[in-house]
Amino acid sequence: RQLGYHDKPIGLLNVAGYYDGLLRFLHTSVGSGFMGPWQMDLVHASTSSDVLLPGLVQAMQASPSGPALRSVI
């Protein structure tokens, strides 16, 4: 997104804590100033697809390229 190439949400279905390490790394990166909070806002993680998928749909509709993504949904 920083270069204008990516503004779509990123979904992580975190079953059994599989992505816990990655999420800790990303939060540490924000805290250390290596990436901005707005970049972390692109990442949506949940242990439930029933929560994750509607959240991704909502985030896609709010993104600048949201209307173009509606054809994918």
C-alpha cells in the first residue's frame, strides 16, 4: 500500500494459533516504527471464518478499490 500497489485487506484464519507468531511480529514492527498502524489496519485475523469473512467484506467495501472488488464477492 505504501507504494500504492495494495490497499486490500489481508485475512488470516488463525486456527489453533497458527499465525500468532506472525501477528506478534507485525505488532512489534508497528511498535518499533518499521510499519505504520495504517498498514496493520489492513490485517484482519480471527479464529472463526464466520467472523473473518464478513469483516473482510466490510473492509473491502470501505477500501478505495472496493467497488471493483464487488465483482469478486
